[in-house]
Amino acid sequence: MLSNKKYISIKFNEAKLKKRNKELSILLEISNFLSTTLEVKDLLAGVLSKVLEYFDEEAGRIYLMDGGGQSLNLAAHQGMEIEGLEKMNISDGFSGKAARTKSFIAQHISELEEKKRESLLSGKGLKIIICVPLIIMGNVVGVMNLATSGMIQIDQNKVDVLMAIGNQIAVAANNARLYGDLKNKSQIIKEKMEMIKFFSYSVTHDLKSPAIGVYGFAKRLKEKYRAILDKRGQSYCDQILKTSEQMVLLLEKINAYIAVKEAPINLEDVNMKEITEEIRNEFSDRLKKRRIRWSEPDIIPEITADRLDLVRIFRNFVDNALKYGGEDLHEIKIGYKEDKTFHVFSFSDDGVGIKGEDKEKLFKLFQRSETSKGKAGSGLGLAIVKEIAERHQGEVWVETNTNKGATFYISISKDLNANNNASK
């Protein structure tokens, strides 16, 4: 066909293929059907119906091998009563023989050696049976039986087509089984995750009130009775107060992390200058006390995002700079830039900076850097920021400066739609 041409181009036409090659057309039709579902019951019932129609047979059954490879269980049937045919051992009958020998079998029912089965099938008005093993990668996963009350013309071409169809059914059934197993395992995992979530909610909720109570009593003890305690008692009092405060902080952070993970995102158009003003006012006393300069762009465009999430982001980054920047911290600078896809906010400081080995673990749960030793914290703040970035279809990262300080970046997708709020 290509002897006198550089190339040929032939548009596929299913109707013309059916006229040229009926066997290929039925293989194509069955292949297309088998790709439409991963539910075993629907898949096998549908393909059996198509095979019976194409080969003009009256009845059919499809059996699938059990896990032990010793019996065949009925998975689909059409055109006949199935009483007594629901299950069979692979050591019995022509179906078992087809499975054992991986062979195509066609036989007169009257020639069956097992008279009980002969009586059962002939009593249903059947005279000839065809067994097609369902083989994938050399392994038999089932058998397809076709039956008729009349005569059947069989040639090698028909056998080849039926064996090819059997292979397609085997592949589809195997994929459906894998899908079913995966679906069941996913459901089990989902149920366990729900149990873990419930446990997390319960624990953090139930522990918060006692922790706050211990903190409150320790504070009152320190305020009213510290003066009459000896040095050891005063030290114990201070430690109880500090530890209970850390417990409350940790529980609050865990609740915040769970909320970010599970709460639906509430998208709206957010005035970013209002956010920066809110955060600057929140930290104004600490900024003034330490004489730290605050810098931000004169203009930041309105963006679509979850407002509460944005407040959490800004609060975490500014709080971290103040907490871990050290005595040399003199400036906190907020920056903004954008491209076609993202809004990008930066948070820079001129503090002690971050060591290279700490960069990799900053955004992981309960991970803290060397500079955080001795300072109150939960190791959850930046993990929360990471979750927020991901549910806004963005990223978070950090860059260390040459001399000192660090710059954190977070990107927010521009594709978020305030009119289409959905869970993350």
C-alpha cells in the first residue's frame, strides 16, 4: 500500500470496519463496552448480552474463579434458569475442564459423562455447550459458557475470536476486581480517618478546659502566694505556669490545624490593606517596644481567598519573625508581586536567619528549628501555613539571605472564584 507513496492517511470508520471485518468489529465493540464501567456485575452482564447477540446463541453464563482457584462461581447469566448451576468445582464438568486445561471446548450435552449434569442441562432444552476460558497473563480467572438448543457452526476463526473476547473479559474482570478491592480499602481507610479525626477533636476539646484551668490556678497562685513560698516552691509555681501555658498554646494550634484541614474554604474578595493593618495593630506593642520597623507596599490589590486563612498566614509569619528573629531584628518587611497565575506575598526580616539544614523541616508537623529552642511554640504554625497554601492552590517556601535574616513566600492562585465556594 505504501510502495508508491510517502505516507497514507485513513480516517477510522467503525461502520466500514464492520462491513470489512465483522470479527474485528465485535472485538472493538466489546472492548469499548468493557471500558465503560468498573462494576463487575454490570460489566459481565453487558458483555455476555453482546456476545450472545453477535454469535446468535440462546443462553450464556460467566463464572469467575474463587480466591483459592478451586471453584467457579456464577457471576452473570442470561437466557436460562440457573438453579443447580450457581457454583461448580474445577474438577467437574466441561467448564472445569476448560479452566484446568486453558482450552476452548465445544460439546454435545448428550455426550457428557456426568449424567446428572446432562439431565440438568438437557432438561433446560439445551443441546450444545461452548466453554471459553477467560485467560489473562497465562492465568485463568473464569469461564464463559454459551449454549443453544440448535446446531452451531464452528471454525478456527470463530474459536480465535471467542478466545480473544475471553481475554478481553478476563482483563476487564481483573481490573474491576482490583478496583473493587481498592474501593473497599479506601472505604476502610476513610472510616479509620474519620475515627482518628473524631478522636483528635475529642482529645483537644476535652483537654483544653483542664489545661486552661491549671494555667488559671497557677497564675493566681503566683500572684497571691509566690511571696510566701520558698525558692523551690516559687520555681515549681513558675514551671507549672509555663507548662500549662504551653499546653493551652499547643491545643489551640492543634485545633487551628484541624480546622484548616477540615473546614470548607470560604472564598471572598479580600481587601489586603485591611489585613496588613489588622496584623500591624495586633503586634504594634511588641514592634514599638523592640523598635522594629514595619514595611509594606503602598498598594496591594484585592484578591480572592479565605479571609480568615489570610489572617492566619500573616499572623504566623510576623509572630515567627518576632519570636525567632533574635536581638538583631530591626525590620519586618511585607512584599507583594504577581504573575499571570499567582499572587505572591513575601515576609522578610533581618534577624538571625535560618540554617540550611532547618529549611527542609520547617513546614512539617511538630518540627522546630535550632533557633526556636527555649522559646514557646508548638511546631504547628508553618504546617498550618502550608495547608492554607495548598488549599489555595499555591505553595509556601523560604529563602535565606546571605548575611542574616530570611524571606518566606506564599503563593495564592488567581483561579479561585468567590462565587464557587467548595471544600478543598
